Amino acid sequence: MLDPGETVIVAVSGGVDSVVLLDLLQRLAPDYGVILHVVHLDHGLRGSSADDARFVERLAAERGLPLHRSKLGPGSLAEHRDHGAEGAARKARYAYLQSVAATIGATRISLGHTANDQAETILYRLARGTGVRGLCGIPPVRGAFVRPLIDATRNEVEAYARERGLLWRDDPSNADPSFARNRIRHRVVPELEAINPKALAAILRGAEHAVEAEAAIRYLVSSLWDGMRESEGEERLALRRHAVTSCPRAVQKLVLREAAERVRGTLIGIESDHLEAAVRLIASAASHGELSLPGLYVRVQSDEIQMTRANDAPAEPWAMPVGVGETEIAEPPMTLRLSIADKRPPMRPRDRWVEFADADRVAFPLELRTRRDGDCFAPLGLGARVKLKDFLINEGVPYFDRARLPLLCDREKVVWVVGVRLSDEVRTTGTTRRYLTMEARART
């Protein structure tokens, strides 16, 4: 948890756990060669919080340690309100700890969680329907955060405090039954200990088994990943559908969980039911389909499973007038250039992003738009109109790309499926007098 010479933040609320943590780390500091800073955040959620802040100030001064303290203003927790009162306070506290660490160059942030906190967290997650990862509990080390007391019970911590003659502040909110964790602490855990006096130790053993199971899951998924991954980029990836569906259903779910975490950066908000829905989607007989999950889109297209962050939203229909000159297109980002000349443009190597049409066969004005139900198209060389949908399928245009594909249209017809094919109805001939040049270029 600690390396020699590190600057370490000690989060001190004033409660017994954090006071014991501070005392222990200060006793160990000479042996480890670490520099300690005390940090306290007053959430302002109860009337005695100012007294807690003053207590921590005196404590730091008595121990000769630098103190960093702050108080949240009204409405400061609003941005975290979706996490509940406790969750919002925790998010704000962690954010403040990290900001102080960045300011002073601290590499570790120590927190006073105990084995009881671990067990209560596991029970809380279990009641909410967590999976194996949630049953692992609170990690002793996660990034800069370390929890030196995580294997010590609350009784052991309090016994240490009494033996050392330490003073601390009792938080009255710890007895408030309106908080779920307090009900677990004061009601659920005692009932479990009535069944098994060593219930706490049993729960923690279960967490150890979950940690081992999660390690095995990660090993399994990592060994399969390269054979299933088609492509992977920032906030999106693609998997080979047949490779995923050839695995047992439980493994499919684990692979999709890994994919979701890689794309979103977190699994917060993704529940087991969401992954089950994704498994059903990829196992269906349909050649394509899509599913919207919290912060995530899952799409199936032939043999490809695509995952993208929710900010890469499905295309919305759009249309815009265009004329001679340059027109900027937002999605997909490109520039359309149109020009009319009396002479045939010089021949150039075949480029699907450039086409020439007979301007006199175009019913101006022009517009650029996405496809609509009932669109028809006369592909160059076919000489007859067909359903645009059928044409795009035959051309192998991916299902989800079809809704984004720009179409250059006149008052009567589709003139050019941009980047795919020109309409036969506007092709140039030996009698063409005016030439319409159409060029589309991607914009970065």
C-alpha cells in the first residue's frame, strides 16, 4: 500500500476509524519514510459538522501535521444527487481528496474502511442483486486509494483506540435508520450473528472466494478475447458474432460484460438483465437488430456485434438544400462540392467520391438528405428503378450505415447515392452539353 518517500493523504472525519488510521500511519511513518497530510471535508449535512471540523483541526495541530479542509456550499451535492444522500456525499468527498492530492503531489489517499464496512457493503450489494464482481467487496488498493484497516474489525479498531487513549467524535447519523447501511449494521448483521456468531468472518471468506472467481473470469475472457474481437477503438468495438455465440451462454454474458466495460469505461448502471437482453439479441435468428442500454448501444449486423457509447446515437433523419459551391455536412462529417461546366471534366482515376452527371437531366434545385420509406433509385447501368433498400442490400452497405448514407436528390429522384452509385437517369452521353461535377470529401 505504501512505498518509501511517498506523500500520503489521510482522510480524517473525526470518527474512531479515521482517528485510529491516522494514529497508526503516524506511528509507521518513520519506518516507511512517508509524509502525511490530513484532509477533512465538511459536508454540512448535520448541525455538529462544524464541531467535527474543529476537532480534526486540533488533532492535526497536536500531531504537527499539515491540514487541508473545506466545507461544501449549498447545492454542492446536487450534481451527485442520483447516487442518493450517502452516495452524493461520498462522491464529493472522493473528488475533494483527489483534488488535494493533485495539488500537493500526494500519491496515496488512505481511507479508514474496516472489515465491518466490507461486510456491510457486500450485504448491501447482495440485496440489490449484484454479480460476482460486486461480491468481491471494497478492494484494499484501487488506484491511489488504500484502505489499511480493511482486515480489522470495528471491535478491534475501538479496542486499539481505547488502549492508546485516543479521542474521537461519534457521528449521530450512524444510528439514523433512514440510511440503508445503518439498517444493515444495526438490524441485519446482528440477526446474522444470532444465526452464526462468526457471520462476519463467513461473509468476508465469501468475498475472498468471489475475488478468486473474478480472477478466473478475467483469465477466461482474456484468453478468448483476441479470437472474438473484430476491431476496437475509442468508445466503440466490434466482436465476431459466430465466435461469441459458439461459447456457452454464461461465457457469452461474460464476454459482453467485458465489452460493455471497455466501451463505457465502467459497468455502473449495467445490470444482469441488460446483459441477458444483449445475449438474446446476438442469439436471435435476425441478421440485424439493435438494443439501447444505459450509456450503450448494442447492434448486430450479420456476423458482427457492434458496441458504441450512447453518445454515438443512432442517426436521425435530416435534409438540407445544396447548391453550386461547397456545403459542409455535419454527420457524417464531409464537404460536398458541386460545379457546372460546359466542357467535360478531364478524366481521372476512378474515385467513388466523385461523379459527373448531365446537368440538363437534373431537376434543380438539389437537396442532400438521408433515406425515406419508399425511396427508389435507378442504379447506373441497370436502366430501371428499384427500391433503394434492395439496392443498398445488394451493394452490401452495412445495415446501420444505410440510415446515415447521404443521398443527393433533385425534385424528382435520387441523383447520387453518395460514395456508392450514380443514377442512370442523369448519366452523361454524347449529347451532354453541361456537366455537373459532384465531389464528397471526408472532413476531419
